[in-house]
Amino acid sequence: MAAVAWWLAAGVTLALPDLHEWESTMALAQVEATLGFALLVLALLPYRFSGPVTRLRYWGPWLVALGLVFAVWEVAVAKFGWLPRPFFAPPQGIVDVYLEDWERLGTCVLHTLRLWGVGYFFGVTLGGVAGTAIGWSTRAAYWLHPVLKVIGPVPANAWLPIVFFVFPTTFSGSVFLIALASGIPVTILTWSGVASVDKALYDVARTHGANRRFLVRHVAIPAALPHVFVGLFMGLYNSFAVLVVAELLGVKAGLGWYLQWATGWAAYGNVHAALLIMALMCSGLVTLLFMVRDRLLSWQKGLVRW
């Protein structure tokens, strides 16, 4: 079924005439047909290749749906123009953007990764330290908990006027916004994880001569890691939600800057291409974070359910 869906998309792309000339229509149809053939080959693999076939069957409904979506997308935009240009771009229009503007997009991706990486690193580092302190120390909780209750509910975007005034450069201000968006959930979930550690674990460690530092580093933090990773996932999504706004502060490159630049020219195909890259970046980072979590929490296998 998935192969048929992608062959249908290829047939629609190639057989029906385009309302406007797109350079990559033929190439897109060839890619869709090749994907359909590859799916058919995978489905016909012998039993000893049952692993890939099983994974293919799991994602089968999604592959069918994506093929049908591409076919409908082609018909509605490129073939009959039911959705008006330039607000809606066909698939080959987005492919044209990647082929023609790949150098600028690549530069913007690198700048965005640099900005996001610095902001996320500071956010999760400071958030982890603050959350551990609140969950472990009543004195730290006395001073930091009220501050967290005041700052936490305020969206990171609302700090823009203060950012413009306080920070000397647009890059540092953008880093602050991303760090704030990612650090708050990490702080809250780390605090919750440390505070909920079973006290019996501390008692057992103390009977073996553990001091305060050992209890924090080797008992509290490892036991709180499932909560910490929930905060890391939430912080990652929050940081990407703020990323575009952070890059509108005046940086000279980045996907947020690219979105603003393309919108100013009414180049909505470029906008859609940049949004797709951001979605793939976020999805890839989430997948990477899942891999790190599964490796670090392998000793808790069976306890972590998501």
C-alpha cells in the first residue's frame, strides 16, 4: 500500500501539467517513484530480513499517509491551484529552494545550531544546578523557590524589552532567551526528581560512610535522572519555540533571520523550506536525546516507560 501511494504521488506529479514552470518536477517524480519501488523491495525481503520488514510494517500507515498527502498537495497547489500562490508552495517549489539557495540555508543552519547550542547548554546547566540545590537544600529552596515562582510563568518572549536594554550584543541577548526557555523546565523537573528520591537510599549510603557530596553526586542526581530527562525534552521544545524570536533581535544569519528575510520578499516557498529544516532539526535532536537517555538510564531498564 505504501508503494502504491508513492507511485500515485509520482504519477500525479509527472502526468498532470503544472500551472507554473518548476525546474525540479521531473526530479521529484523520479524520487517518489524510486521511493515506492524501494518500499516494495523491502516488503518482499525474505524471512531472514524480518527486522527491517517489521519496522517497515510498523511505519506502513504513516508511509501510506505521506504518499497520499504528497499527491493531494501536488493536485491542490501545483496542478489546479486550489490553494493560492505565493502563500502555498508545491513540493517541487520547496525542492527548488533547496537547490537554488542551499548555500545561504546552510550558513543559516550553522548559525542557528551555534546559537541554540550555546543557549541550551547554559540553560540546562544552570537549570540542573538550581534544581538540584532547591531539591536538596532547604536554604536554597527558601531563596530560589520564590524567584522561580515569579520567573517561571512569564514567557521568555516577554523579556524582550529588558534584553534590549541589559545585554550588550544581540547574540548574548538571544542566548539568554533560549537559556531561559530551556532552563525553567529543567530546574522544575530536577527539583522534583531530587526531592522525591527515596530517603532509604540516603540511609543506606550513610551507613557505608557516604558524605554530603557523595550523596548528591552518586545518589540524588542518578535517582532523579528520569525527571531530569523530562525537563531536558521540555526545555528542547521550549528553546525551539523561542529560537525564531531570539534570532529576530538583530542577528545577521540564522533560520529565524531567514524566515524574516523571506517573509519580507513574500517568498513563502523559502519560508516553508526553512520551517521544514527547523522541524527536522528539532526531531533529530529529540531522537539524539532519546538515545542518550536510553544509554544513561540502561540501569533503570523497565522503570522508565516513555
